[in-house]
Amino acid sequence: MDRKTALWCLTVFFGASIIFQALRSATENSSDAVSLAVQAAALAIMIVAIVLIVRKRGKPR
């Protein structure tokens, strides 16, 4: 694994940790189901964004 890939992995990991903690704090007074649904939606958005970025960067110009 090259250095650039490792740094991006760390960035995404810590960024996701911050996002999920913020979502947990924002839904602190809500039920567990609401908290889980919000976090699942955020995860789906992150996965779609990563896939779109990788596809766009992988295309030859």
C-alpha cells in the first residue's frame, strides 16, 4: 500500500468517527431506532460518495 492510500484511509476513518459521534450526540434524546436510522443513512451517503469519487478519479482523461 502506498503512502497516499494509507493517509486517505486514516483520513476517512477519523472523519467518519467524528461524524458518527456528532450524529450520536445530536440524537442523544431520541430512541435507539432513530439514532440507528440516522447513522445508517449517513453510512449509505458516505459509501455512495466514496464510490462516486473513486469512479471519477479512475477514469482515464
